[in-house]
Amino acid sequence: MSLKPFLKVRQQVSTIGRDKEQEKVVKGLGLRGPGSVVVVANTPSFRGMVKKVIHLLQVDEVDSDKK
């Protein structure tokens, strides 16, 4: 089983009222608010960031960096 090279990450919930650490992780992923979408590399560092705030996101594995 091979992993796809990119993750498509969509922010679904606002960070208002969340811990500052969670806000920093969401900002570090490049997300700007609910509905924003970024495509990031499927690396252990990005997967770890996603795991910390998975309750705020929708994540899909994709083959290319195209949306």
C-alpha cells in the first residue's frame, strides 16, 4: 500500500475559542478560515500537524497538487 504524495486539507470549523496552539497549527498549514483549502505534501511532519487539529479539518489524499 503506497501513500499518495499530497494531502488536500479543507478547514471546516473556525479556530475561535480554540487553544492558541491549535490556531498556530492551522495557520502553519496555510489555512485562513473555514472553507479555505490547501494542498500539502504527504510527509510525517504535515501528517502530525493534521492529526493535532483533525477535528477542525477535512482531509483527502490526492495524486497531484491540483485542486
